Amino acid sequence: MSQGINYLHSHSAIEREKRFKKHIVLVDEEYEKMFEKSVPYVYNNKMYLQVHILEFVKNGGAFKNFDS
């Protein structure tokens, strides 16, 4: 989890750096149960999940500019 944040949030800095498609959001793996479909993604030896942006918004996700 990023800097003590304990709510569903994105990692926009990583998404931008890795040039993710605009409909994909990167979230911490601890939120896996909130999503029907997710794809594991490892960055700097940390596991994240790629999820569809519409599902992210539906679950109340907040867009952040985190890079870890």
C-alpha cells in the first residue's frame, strides 16, 4: 500500500511510465477481491493488479499519482 493510504487508489505515475492503455488502471493487489477480472503486474518487485477503469470507478476508486 502506498504511503499509508488504505483505500482503493490507482498508481497513475506507473501507468504513465509504462504506457498502459487508457482503459487500464493499476491498483494494489490487496484489492483483488473487489474485481471480477484482474491481471497481475509486477513493478519494482511489488505485485499490483491491472483492472478495467470502469470497474475501478464503480468500486469507488480514487485516481492518485503514486509511483510505488
